[in-house]
Amino acid sequence: MEEDEDGDMADLEALNYDDLDSVSKLQKTQRFIDIMQKVEDALQKDSDISNRALVLEDDPEYQLIVDCNALSVDIVNEIVIIHNFIRDKYRLKFPELESLVHDHPIDYARVFCYLLLD
């Protein structure tokens, strides 16, 4: 997610939306789609970058690794945004959940989904 000086404020405003699709935007970006397609293509080629003696910065596979590393930061940020959305939206319905599950946002979401389905 590209940050500007108001990036944090945009994240806070996203929490005001009523549905998760309005909050979760990363998977819909063209950058995400392009990088994931490149990863799929690289996996199908089954190339092994670890067998090379020298990795050049202009190598497309090297650039894909750099892009994936940057995307992983965006994914972590998206997880935090979604966690905040779920927590804030359902805090009144499940007030004790935040104190019981505080290890990781994904664990929190799993427990939350389990409670909704129960």
C-alpha cells in the first residue's frame, strides 16, 4: 500500500465502512494481481534461484523477490486493518474476545468466525 502523509488517516476512515469489502482493498489492486501472477508463472517454470552462483539485480526473478518482500509488508498492514475492523465492529457483541485472544490478528479472526458460525 503506497503511503502518503495522510495514509494513517485513510486507514482510520476505512474503519467507518459497514462491510469488509470496503476495508480490504489490497487483493483488488493491480499491483497485487500482477505480483501474484508473476509468482504463479515462476512456480510453474519451477526455477530454483538458490542454485545460481550470482544473482544480478536486473534478473527478473530477483526483482520478483524484491516485489514479494514489499508486498508482504502491505499484507501485514492489511491484516492489521481487517483486524481493527472486525474488533471495532463486533466489540459490543463479543466484549471478552479481545482479552482472550490477543496473540495474533489472524487467531482473533479465526475465533471470531467460529463464534459467528456457532
